[in-house]
Amino acid sequence: MAISKPELHVRKSVEMLYYSLKHGDTETVAKLLAIDLEWWFHGPPNSQHMMRMLTGESLDLEFKFEPRNITVIDDRVIVEGWEGNEAYWVHVWTINVQDGLITQFREYFNTWITVRDVRMRDSLWEIKQIRPTVWQSEPQEHLKRSLPGLVLAI
């Protein structure tokens, strides 16, 4: 299945963000993020690694964000990663398709995520149906412990 141009555009913005973070390119990171970035975090307070990186609170890379899976759903990019049995994270970035700026960031640490599509449909029949799952956490073979779950509606 071919990736559409808007999907490729939003994916490239997020890939560039992770690349720039890995290489300490704060100038590029700043250009990719909207000034009024909306931020939401779910997980233990001591695990807000991305917040510390983006705000400059953590000068060295105390936590390595290495994306293992990247999925594009319209203007959102879902990035998943895990480090052994201790850390599992999901980042959901919302990108302005016109300018490529990241406008919203949702970070989930040690939480299983299921993404459901709840947008209005054309027919009443479709509205009454159970909302389809469009994405779900994957690393069950990588983590051998129970984690709380959340459903994210788009």
C-alpha cells in the first residue's frame, strides 16, 4: 500500500524530530515544534523523559528514544518503543499538514494503548457500529508484565 503525500509529510516531520534529538540538534527540534505545543503525559512522574529532553532540563540523553514502530493515521504519527522489560513507551504526535509543525504531543509510558476511530460517518448504520481499532500496542513478546491500558479516540 502506497503512502500518500500528506502521510509522508507528517511521518518525515516526526522522523526528523527523533533524528535531531538523537544528534543534539536543538535548532531543528525547535523549528519542528509549534510554540504553543499541547502536551499530555500518562505514566509515572519520574518517567517524563521526553519533556525533560524538549525543555532542556536533561542536557544529556538519559533515556534513548529509539522508535521501533511508526504508524501514520491521517495527521497523527504513533511511535512505539521499548527498552527491555522496564520501559515501554508510545508517543502520539499531531502534525499540521500544511506546514509540518508538530502541534500536539501525547506521551504514554508503561501503558498499553488501543487507538479507536470515533469520527462521524456518513450513514447512521456506520455510526451505530463498534468503533474499529486502528492501532494497538504490539510488544507483548518484549514485555512479560502487566501494564495498565488506555483507549485513545481519534
